Amino acid sequence: MSELKTQIRVLESCRASREPHPSAAGDDSRQAQGLAEPSFRLNALAITADARSTAEVELLSIWRELAGGLCNVVTGFFTAERCYLVLSPITNGPANPVEARQLEILEAVLGGLRQKCMAIDLGLAPSTIALQFKLALASIGVGGRPSRAHPLLMLIARAASVPVSARYATFLGPDERNLRVISAPHPDQSLRAMLPVAEFEVVKSLIEGLTYHEIATQLCKSSRTVANQVSAVFRRLEVSGRNELVQRLLFEDTALKPRPVPPRRSEPCPKQGTPAAERQRHAAPLELAANP
């Protein structure tokens, strides 16, 4: 375990020396929203290049480059309509491919397999799977919370087994680096008509990688309210969590429908004077009091 932690520190220090721009893919809300000046300029350049592009790229080729250490993730961000991932080719130094076991874990977890299930399949401890997953993310330039991976990164990982393409453009970054941007429609589009506005705003922020606390701060709510709204949405859409929701929005959005609320069953009124009628008569005031 200590050896794996040492590997993380080495990978992160190598990435910091090789790339001056830190990754914001799956990072906190300030980076995701581009509030820092360099991030704002980078995002603006990426959006402009993407808007002018009509080219598409097979994401399998992007996945192979990431896995082979030929490029890494610079940042990931969102607009109201689209999500973006900016990539940088590795030119100064030899390729550093993702280790085979880490790549297997990375592909499976980003592709929708739960880490606990992966641990059972491989006969490893869940903590080991989590650590290997973090190592693999660090090796392709992704920092932040592994549980908040960028939707486009999840889409790219699925390209290893499902043919997927996305819009693609190249541009010159603020530091004169040659960068690439891929983009796709924001995964939340099909949720707009399904959810009330308040719940939609919460889930939209969750998809973009924010924590409950960050969502609460941004929307001026309590963390408990946010958690309750997220749980209600997950229950109605019958998903177990954020990553499963993103996977279904990316690949199965036509099947993603709210679970209908079952109608109340009408029961015949009991006859007056019977024990059932007496119980109903005594319970009625309590029910009214509980629901004023």
C-alpha cells in the first residue's frame, strides 16, 4: 500500500513538472466554472475552436492515446449546452503508458462498473481498487475526486467497447501549446422535461462534478436539502448514484424515465360500529394533525 502511495506522489510530481496547467477534469467548482483567469482564457479559446469545427473523431483513438501515454487531460468544463475536454499531446519526454492492471480498472470503472464489483472480480480489496483507479487517473492527467469523473472521460473509456465519436478541434493555448478539444451535448439535456426546476439544477451541478456542499453553496440551499433532492431523483430514475446516472444519460437516455407514482388504492368503507370503523374514526384526527 505504501508503495502505491509513493507511485501517486511520483506521478503527480512528474505531471506538475511536465504540464504547467493543472487538470480540472472532475476537479472542484472553481476550476470547473473557469473562475481562475488562465482557465477562463483556455476555456474561451476551446469553446471558440469547437464552435468553428465540423470535424468528428472516433473516441477509441483518443482512448488509445491516453492509455499509451501519448496525450493527457488538461482540463474539463461545461457550458449550458455542451461539455468539453481539453487534451495536450506529450512531446517532451518518452511515452508513459498506463500500467496494464491499472488500465483494466480505469476502463471498467469509468465504463460504469462499481469499484466494489471490480474488487470482487479481481479478488482485491476495495481500497486497493480505489487507489489503483486514482493512480490511473493521475497518469492521464486527471486530478480531483475520482468519483466525480468528467462525463466525456467516461464516454471515451466506453469507446473501448462501443463505437463513439465526438466533435473535435485543435487550437493554440494561452501558452502557445497545440491543444485539442473534444465536445458533446451536455448529458443533462433529456432531464429538463423530466424534473422540476429545483431538482434539475441540483442534478445538473452533480453531473458537472460538484459535491453536495458546493451545490448547496452555489444554489443557496442546505446540504441536507441537496442530499434529499438528489436521493429523490435517484429513486425516481432508478439509478444507484451519479456515475450510473451519467452512464445512462450518455448511452440509454431513451430508456431513462421517471418511475410512475403508484395510484392510491381505494378501500371500501367499513360498516359503522365495527372494530375497523372505530379504528378509522380514531385514526383520522391523528392523520389530519400530522398533515395540516
